[in-house]
Amino acid sequence: MALQRCTKHLFNNVRVCTSLIQSMKMCSGGSTSVNPKPDADTPIFPGVQSQWAESLELIHPHSYNKFPVYRVMDRNGCILNPSEEPQLESEFVERMYRTMILLNTMDTVLYESQRQGRISFYMTTFGEEATLIGSAAALAYNDLVYAQYRETGVLLWRGFSVDQFVSQCFGNCEDEGKGRQMPVHYGSKNHHFVTISSPLTTQLPQAVGSAYAYKLANNGRCVIAYFGEGAASEGDAHAAFNFAATLNCPVIFFCRNNGYAISTPTHEQYRGDGIAGHGPGYGITTVRVDGNDTLAVYQVTKASREYAVKENRPVLIEAMTYRLGHHSTSDDSSAYRSLAEVKEWGSLDSPISRLRQYLALKGWWDDAKERSWKEETRKMVVNSLTRAEKVLKPDWKEMFHDVYYDMPAQLS
Amino acid sequence: MVSPVLRLCMRYRVTGLSSGTGQKSPALFHKFITKRYVEFNFSPEKPCEGKGETSRMNLCQAINSALHTTLVNDPTAVVFGEDVAFGGVFRCTLDLQKRFGKDRVFNSPLCEQGIVGFGIGCAVAGTTAVAEVQFADYIFPAFDQLVNEAAKYRYRSGNQFDCGKLTVRAAWGAVGHGSLYHSQSPESFFAHAAGLKIVIPRGPIKAKGLLLACIQDKDPCIFFEPKVLYRAAVEDVPVKEYTLPLGKADVLVEGDAVTLIGWGTEVHILKEVADMAKEQLKVQCEVIDLVTINPWDVETVCNSVKKTGRVIVAHEAPLTGGFASEITAVIQEECFLHLEAPVQRVTGFDTPFPHVFEPFYLPDKWRCFDAVKKTLTY
């Protein structure tokens, strides 16, 4: 089958699926009418450009090769293919690492503070630090981010301060969201990070719409939408993929496949080749990456961004990772997975330790720096927490503002 | 409470569709339920004064004129939805793609949650988005995007982000033969989501001015278009741009006997009922077009009720949880001591919208008139 050949060829180039891009260009020519060519012995149906088959063959899911997992480093932080190593300045990689540690510390302290009853709720990003920092670092600062809820690291990379995070979690009067939403529902216009809402996947078609607006504005920006593999089961994911492909939108769909949607494991979430497997079906350029390899995530996001903006086309990235933390503070994951499993993942494939080893091999990081930064971040977050707790709650009148642009008579 | 069956029987007596002996005539019954039109008389507005040149337009053309005006005046504006490119199944977007290009006027895939979600995203990024949902009956896949997303965008972000530049248009209401899924009036579902504005015009002049107001409004709006009026309603509509106020009800007929409240097509039925009451009962009813379902004009409604002491609210949507219930509740809170009779709701029944039984289902002039008589003799 030609499709199989195409798919096999596709996997020869791991990073960006060039043959697929070519085939999509052919398919997305935008012709509005179908002109049958009676002399050419090819199918002339308006719905497909394909070829005849004279022998019956059912195409099974296993007829396709699975998307490979692109990586740059091995689990010890060693570069596997020097030509794939991003040539990043030491300060830049160090900043990535420091942000991951800060994120980790913030998660630890805020998680504990919830357990102490000081904040009402929290969601950690343990285990997924590389997906967040690696992708955020590859974007332009003003690319619009639509997050799901576990993308604290993206906003942290963009300079949203620890005080701002903590104030949101307390819902005090310094919270930009004015105390209206649960903790971790961050948003910042200044950081081009659209405010998070709890419903899953609603952000995906919205991201496509924003990308379309950017395309018409011709402003060189793109949009990135983060979501989990569970969220990809929602109808909005289908809507978004299909709209982005048909309307040629410069949007990056970034799937964090962390193995679990609350308790539901991936094998009960889908049957095909993960989320990446959806890409070709929608006519979307697609890549799968080792989400625990910060440099690989950086590389695929950078290449995807360049492609999206240059071609005004969507890209689907599936980052494979593992959720080390519970779904949220309302969840105890030991009810559906063993502590041994979590422990094994934490020690076997930690994104933080992998980047640390890379830095160490480069001679850019050492134990003294590690100790000192960890101590500094802990102080930073604890001080912020102590301070934010004492900051007053917003004025009660804020409960009624911003429902509409002007307050209606019923509320005033 | 009068049972639906009893109400139908009462209607037979009023309309003369039953035999003189009170026995139903199968032939007449058959004739009545095989009609394919909604029974109402469109009551055109007087030509606008001071708004310049006018042109004869039906409601469809008035919508087209509003969209055209928007695309000319707002370079960011986009118009999209299923089948929008060739002019739309109701022809409201006719010739817009030819005039403004495929980037600004385009087909979307067949997916309402995608259409609305996409529209929200356009609006968040600063683009004026006018999305078409082909039938209000098919808006429900987008319920989440409208209720959980569009309605709450400004509030949840502390006014950092909003989607006020989004307007969702949808063909709405009974059309004579639309049955369960081409007839519904789902406005009350959306009235329950603070943050959305819901607007329904009664004719071409209102449609153009209100649609332009919705598009320019800083909050997301749902604009329900009574599809039976698309061609039936013709008025002299100002050619240039104009807007009409949202959240403001219109007192169309002044009176002191009974306040009749409706919106969309029902307004024309209520105007006819007011005429019938004047002629047959020698009383003057006050007719109010609510125009905006939410946030609604409590003041205009209550001022009228305080004057008349008697109220009928009529809508095509089913009774239970219909917006008439909300209006009724507010009236009893605000005007209790002024009321001379219980507020009456004349609405569709608590059934799905039926095909051949549509004439029985709708709150037509006879059912409304019957309610007027009852409230006057309470």
C-alpha cells in the first residue's frame, strides 16, 4: 500500500516528517471543485486522492509502523547523535535547569501547604518538568500559550514570579484572577498565557482560532496548546485537529502523554498509536518525543514552531513522560498504581537528573551549585508563602465584577 | 392547572375547528395538522427616521447587510460556519466570500463545538468573530464552549482575557414543518449562564441594528434569528451602519389592560392578540418585545406590569424552565401588590417539538387570546 510506503518513509526522518509535509501540501491545495479526468485510471471521488486496489485488503492498525520516540540524550545525559545536540549557550541550559529545580521546589512546598490546610488545592508537575521547560524555552516569548493545568513550568519560564503563583493559590488581592478560581488556574496577559479553565480540551479549538487570527494578522507568532493524552479523547480535540488542518493554522498541539488521566491508564484511553497516531489521519505534521529529555523536547518544539509559522500549518507533538505525582491533592494514586511503579520511574528516568548529568558532563554544574540553588529556591518559596498568607483577600465586590464588561442592572 | 389536552379542546372551540356539537371532525383535524406554515401576521416597523437611505430587505438580507457592514468597517472581522462560503443554507452570507475573500468568509468543518471554540480563540486574539451555527437545534455540541468558556472568560481571568468579540448566530424557532430538530428555541438554556448576552430580533430593521450591536459589544453574544421571518418579514431597512441597544425591551403597543410579553416571531402574534382584544373585548393590551433575553430589561417589564396588573408571557419553547418562568418569578417579586391576576405563561408544551402537531404545540393567537380573556376575568 502506498500509504504504508509513505508512512515507512516518514519514519526515516525522525524529527520532522518531510514526506508527510509534502503529501499534505498536495492534499491541502484548497481546490474547491473536483474535475474528473476520464482518461486517467485513478479514483475520481471528491473525498480522496488515492489509487485503486484490485485485491481486497483490510488495513489493520498494526499495518502501520508506530511513531518512533525522538531523543537527543540517553538516560545518563550523554548525547547520542552530536548533530542533533542543540547548540545552546551554557547560561541558557543552566537557566532551563534552574527553572526545573525552582518548579520542583515550588511544587513540593505548595503541595505540603495544601496538606497543612493553608491552600485548598494543588497540582504538581513532578516528572513532567522537561516537557514544560524544554517546550517553553523553544517558543518566542509572545507565542500565545493555551495550557491545560499542569503547565506551571511554562509560565515560570516566562518570568511569572513565585509571588504571583503563590498569590493565585491563596486567591489573595494580588491574584490577577481576583480570587475567583481554584489554585493552579493561572493566567497572565503580560506573559501571553491564557487563563486556565478546568474543563479539559476546551482550550484546543480556541488555540486554533487564535492561530487563525495570528495568521491573518501576519504577525509571525504562533500558538501552542498543551493537553494530556486523556484530554485527547474529548470531542474538542477532534474539532481542533480538524479545524487546524483544514483552515491552515499555525498552532502547535503539545500532548503530554504522562500515562494516566487521573487513574485511567493509557491502554484504557486509546487503542491506536498514542496521540501521535492521530496526526496523519487529520493531515497534521506530527512528531513523538521523549518527554523526559529536555533537549529533545526543545528540538522538536523549535522545529515545529519554525514549520508552523513558515508554512501556516499545525504540528502535533506527543511528548512521552510519566506523571510521578498524584493527579492532584484530591487524588491518592496508590489506589490505582503501586508505589513501587512510581518509585521505579522516578529513579529510572528523571528528567531533572538527566539534564543535570548533561550539565555536569559539560562542566557547567556541580554539587555546590545544586545545594546552593535548592536552598535558595526553598527560601524563596517559603518566604513567598508566609507573605502571601497575610495578604488580604480581594474586595468582596470583585465577586460581581467582570461577569460582563458593564455590570448589568441585576447585579448592581 | 389546565391540562394540555383540555387546552387543545378549548382551542377547538375558539377556532371553530370542532363541529357545533363539540365532536371533533376528522377531516378538519386532518386539514389543520397538514398545513406547513406558522400562522402569524408579520407586522412591519415604520420606516426609521433620521437613519438615511433605506432599502427593502427581508430579515435574511438585513443580516447580510449587517455582516457586509462589519466586514467593510472592521478589517479584523471574520465570518464562518458550516456552508457559509456559498451563502449559507438560508442565504444570509450570500456573496460575502466573493466580496471579502476566502480568508475572511469561509466554511468550517461540520462541528459546532469546533465553530464556537474556534470563534472564542479568534476573539481572544483580537479578531472580531461572527460564527454561524446552522440551526439553534444543533448548538448543543457547543454548549460547553458557550457556557463554560465564552460566558466565563472575562470573569475567570480577572478581566485579563475576554471573548467579547465573538457573536454566534443561529437560525431559531418554529418554521411550520421543522419538527424536533429544526424548530427549537433554546434561549433559556443560555440565559442560565451569566456572561452571555442573548438577543432575538422580531424583524429586519431590528435584526440589522441588533446584530451590529452584538458584534460590536464587548461581551460574547448569541444572536437567535427567527428563521420563519427570514423571507416573510420585509421592511425598509437603513442602508448605513446603525446599532440598537442591547438589554432594552421595546414597548410596541401601549395599553392599560394586560401586558403581553414575547420575543422573536411571538411578538407578531401578541400584536395581533392585542388587536383582537381591542376589537372583541374592548380593552387595550400593552405589547412588549423583550429583545434581549439576558441581561433582560426588568425595569420596562415591571413598569408595565405595575400599570396593567395583568401579564401574559408567551414563547415557543417548552413551559418548564422556559424564560417565561424567570420573568414571572421576577414580576411576582417586584410587582406582587400590583397584580390583579396570576401571571400566565403561554408556551410550547413540555414535549419535544412535534412535526404534524406543530399547530397544536405553538402558543398561537388563539391560545394567547384565551389567556387574555382568562386573566381579565380572574
